[in-house]
Amino acid sequence: MSDQVMDDKVDELVNQVTELPLVEQMKVVERIMARMKYAVPSEKPRTSLYGLLADLGPGPSEEDIAEVRRDMMRNFPREDF
């Protein structure tokens, strides 16, 4: 379809919608917007969670975690409660 034919159809549709009561016009707009929401791809791709924390560097090693656990559990359970 040529641009002129498409523009004519859009103008005709707009004229038909403007003849409706205001509440009905709003319903038409809401339905069109609901369909457009899924038809248009998002402009910016989402950042993956994997790369979200990449700037923090490597995490603690298993050995570091085991050492901290041993330190925490050294005096557990305590008898002075």
C-alpha cells in the first residue's frame, strides 16, 4: 500500500472514532494502546543479572567461606545465655 492510501485510511478511521462519544473514544484508544504495547519491541535490551555484578570482581572462594563458617561456629552454642 502506498503512503497516501494508508494516510487516507487512517484519516477515515480517525473521523469515525471522533464521531463516537468521548467514553467510547477512550475505550478505542485503550484497546489500541494495549495491542501496541506488545507489538513494539523495547528500545534497550535488558541487562542480564549475570553481568549486573560483574564490576564487583570475583566472589569469595570456597576456602574463604569455609574459614568464616569455622570462625562463626567456634563458640557455638554458647552456655552464657
